[in-house]
Amino acid sequence: MERQKRWQWALILAVLALTFYNIIPTLIYYTRPLAKPIGSAEGMEAVQEISGRLLALEEDGESWLRSYCNLLNINPLSVSLDPDLPHRFEVRCSKAEEAALLRRSLVRAGALIPFAPAQLAPLPGDPQAKTVSVLRKIPVRFKDASRYFAFTHKVGEDGSPAPLFREMTLDRAARIASLAAGPSECAQLFRAVQRAPVNQVPEELLLSLAAKINSSSDLFRRFYVSMTAGSFAPAAEIDHLSAAIDACRDRLKIEKLASSDPDAVRLIEKKESSLSLVQHCLKRERSAFLNPPSPLSFEAALLAFSGSPDAIPLDASPFFSELKINWKEGLISLVLRPDLVDKEAELQQLLINEIARISRAANETLLPAQGSFAVRFHDLPDASSFLVVRLDEMAKDQ
């Protein structure tokens, strides 16, 4: 048997040492309790990291501007962040020509910064000015990060929703409820008509309102009757709309007589027919228009939740009967009216448009469920704690 040499022992020991060195981090990581829930200490650590990254973006933005000025052969007198407006850099140049060059070139260059929150854009200004104002996408500076963030568990010690989590969820639910039972798209167009004199209401505005009403006049009466919701003088406003339609139809008749193009004449006749149908609807449903349901505001929805924390009625909504909160399943649901459950196929386009409008305005994702549309409390399964951003505190600094 051949005797092992000394260098072989050294090689074995070196391999063992390197192996041990490489697995130490893994061993340390797995000695930690993986099932331990995240507490407020870990949450505050995340806040400090967020605050540090935002401050780093300020320094990176200033360095980027100096570097870009150097590429343009501009020697700025100063590049600084406005102390009162943290979303704006001020670049002072020695010549107005240099400032104009920077302002012109920065439009495209600032948009090409890969990290979207770090992108920059020049603000419009005097072409002869020597100072260029540059807009940042981060409008806040966290002097006291704990003021803008709050940590909360999902469930309290007694098993009920934690106070801050409950407040956050009710805020989201009230926003959805006020959009579902608040002023509809028809009501918004109707209000826009009232802001213009009878003879000056844009034709496009009247035709848009007519399209909304005519698309549902035979199928879904509640949809267009809510048009006058929130009106203080519905009779006068209905008369104003009718007079505006008459004035528009008179203009269309003149256009039709002056036109010799058959396609243009057919288009004008189609517009006249659409406006005529609306006028018939205004006369036929006048009593309903004069007694519209009261729209639900955000404040009223929050107040309703104080008396019934799990559900509130949506009397003014043409589509939904109530909004329910399922704390156990983690769902906020808009429940369809019972008489519409079997008509989903007929109302498909109207319903799709309404859900899209609410989702877009509330910045939520409403998904279809059995007889309802629901949004989840959170996308991460088994989430037990949250770091809440206090937008109201940020708004105070603006």
C-alpha cells in the first residue's frame, strides 16, 4: 500500500475548509425559525430600507444631471434639489443658450433612464432663463419615515381584524361602493351638458349621452334613469337637455340640406335618429327622471360601515344590490341585483363597461364570482401582516 504524501493531506484539508466556508451561510439561514411571523421590528427595517433607497435616488439624480451636462459640454453653476419641492431639481447654467440646450435634450434623455422612478423631465420655462427646472417622479422626502408608514397585523389577539387593517379594508370597500352607487357615466355626461348654454352644447357630448341611453333603453331602465342622480333641479335640467337636443337637431338638418355627399347624409340621419330616440325617452320616463335615487358618497359609505361592518346596500346602483365584506375569505364583493343574475348574457357589454370603470377608478381588480364581482384583500396567500403607506400624511406635505 502506497503511503499518502503530505501535499495530499493539505489538499484534503483545503477542500474541506472551502466546503465548510461555502455552506456556513446556508446553515445559519436554516437555523432561523422559518415559520416565525414578521413583526413590527422587521417592518420598520423595511421602512428604513425604503427611505434609504429614496434618498439614494436623490443623489443618483443629481449625479446623473451633472454627468449629462458634462456630455453636452455644459458647466452648470449648481445642481440642487429644491428644499421646498422635493420633486424638482434646479440646474443653474451660466448662459441662456446652455439652459435651452439642456431643456431641449433632456426631454428624450431623461425618459430613457431604465429605472422608471428615477426618470427625469424638464419643466416648461422661459426660453431666455438660465435655470432649468427638472421634474422627478418621487414627490416626497421622508424626513421622519415612521410618520409615513405604519405596521399592522391582519388579525388581533382576539381573532378579529386588527384596527388598522380593518380601517384600510373599509376605506377600500367604501371607495368601491361610492363608485358603484355614485354618479354613473350617464350622470357625468348629463352634468357636462348642464355646464354649457343650450346652443353651445358640443354635438359629440350629446351623441355620447344618446349612445349610453339608447344602448339600454329597452333592456335596462335603471341604467339611464340614474342619469339625474344628485341633481337639485331635475325638471329644469331635463328641459335644458331636451332644448340642447332640439338645437343640435336643427343644426344637423341644415347640414343635411347643404350636403350633396350620400354617405354624409346617411351619417347625419343616423345622428338625428339617435337624438330623436333620446327625446322620446325623456318624455316617456320623465316621472322617473324627476325622482332619481340619491348617489352614495365615499363619506356616506364609511358611515354606513360603522353600523353594518359586513355589508351595505347600494340602492342607487343600477347593477348591484349590496357590497359585502367576507373577513374570513378575504373578499370584498359587489353582489348583482337578483333580477339581473339571469340576464348577465344580455347585459354583458354594459356590465363589462361598468366593472372596467369601477376597477380603473378604484385601482382594484374585480373578478367575476357566483352572482357577484369580488376583489381580494391581498394577492399573497397566507399574508399575516402589512406595511401601510399613509398617503394622507404625504398629502399634507404637498
